[in-house]
Amino acid sequence: HAVDREYRVLKALAETDVPVPRVFHLCTDDTVIGSWFYVMEYIDGRVLWDPALPEFRPQDRTSIYEDLNGVLAAIHQVDIEAVGLADFGQPGNYYERQVSRWTKQYRASEVRNIKAMEVLIEWLPKNVPPDDGRVSLIHGDFRLDNVVFASNECRAVAVLDWELSTIGHPIADLAYQCMQRHMGQDLYFAGLGSVDTERLGIPSEKKFIEMYCRRMDIDSIEHWSFYLACSFFRLAAICQGVEKRALDGNASSEHALKVGAMVEPLAKLGNKAFE
């Protein structure tokens, strides 16, 4: 866990429009507790684990997802030079590097042949969109349950878990968030693919993207099928790594094998994104 990177980005975002906890100290002395750690403030609020938000009214669900959308846009509008994060990652060719990196990661942890993953490994490098020059801070794991909401309001008060944050292409976060709209409730990481989002008051993928585009002052997003397929591939590769560590006896989570069972379903959803 890259606690030093998390500490750095949280400290850098303290005076921005992105809601984050204050951080007080980073300790890099292993002799204190056995590993590096940082201390941050406690944020009173709620973590919402089920994306269908069953305990909320339709208007409240709308408000929560609209605020989530606004927080995502705020992250991507951070002036990375002004906050000292210009060197937080490599600018340019983000998706070429992502496809290459996660292919290598997947191969290193592969435990069975999965046809849908092979299809993605062949399709993605051939369909990387031209580099449009867009660069921003990206969270890397922007999910509803990585955001703390106020106890009595439908308002985000803190974005957590910046371990995978870097400088990259902003649409990566948007596509990653939208994956849930394709994933069913039967997956270990439950999604919204099998629920009536309109009845629940949850913005559809189309509406969520339109909201984001308005906030970012862009007309539309081209190559969406690639961005979505790449997000599924990346998550599937991550899940494969979790399973491999469990099989090797090194996983930190007792649910690691259940996470590993998601690799093939996620890869199939990635295939479906461009069919």
C-alpha cells in the first residue's frame, strides 16, 4: 500500500475543491509500528456500499450521484502544477501504458486460460484512441464506496483510497465509475446492471456522462467503448492478482478467492462493451 503517495496527494488537495481528510504526519520509520504510515483526521459520515442505495428515496439517490459526478469533475479540474503534483505520473500515452502494464500484470498472475481476457489483450492495443493531450489528476479507483457522504445530507465530505492515483487521462475515472451500470447484483462487487435505475432515481450512464461533460465543458466523449472495455480489463487483471496472491498464501483478504471468481465475468463485460 503506497501510503507515501496517498499522503502526498491528500496533502496537495487540502486547499482545492476536492473534499479530502486533512493529513497530519507521514512516518517513514519502520521501527515505530513496523511499516510506513500516515495520520489523517477522522471524518464523520457514511460509506454507501450498495450502489443501488436501497435505503434512500429516489430524489436522494439522484442527489448522491449528482454530487459524486461533481466530485469527479473537481478532481479532474485540479491544477496539478499549482498543487505540486505535475510529477505525480507520466503525462501522455496513458492508455498505451495502461494496456501494456495490465497485460503484463495479468500474465504474471494468470492461473487459467480465459478466452474473454485473450480477446481483450488482442483488441485493446489495436484500438487505443489517438492521444488527445488531456492530462489530469486521476483517482484510479473512483467508486461510490470510496467516498464518505455526510451523515444527514446527500453530500460528499471526503474522497478516500488514493492508492492508485496518478497523472493520466481523466476519462479513465469516468469509465471506471460507469462500469457499475453494466455489472449485475450477482457479482461480488455488486452493480446496477440488473436494476431499474430510472425508477430508483439513479442517473443512467448516458445522463451521468452528460453531467460530467457539462461540468468539464466538453461536447461529448469519443471512443467510449474502448474506455469502458479497458476499465473492465484493468479491474479483471487486478482481481486476477488478488486471486493469485490467495492461491500463493499471500492474500490479505479472506474474500480473495471470491474476488478472483469475478475475472471471467468482468472480461466478458469488457468484450460486450465493443461488440
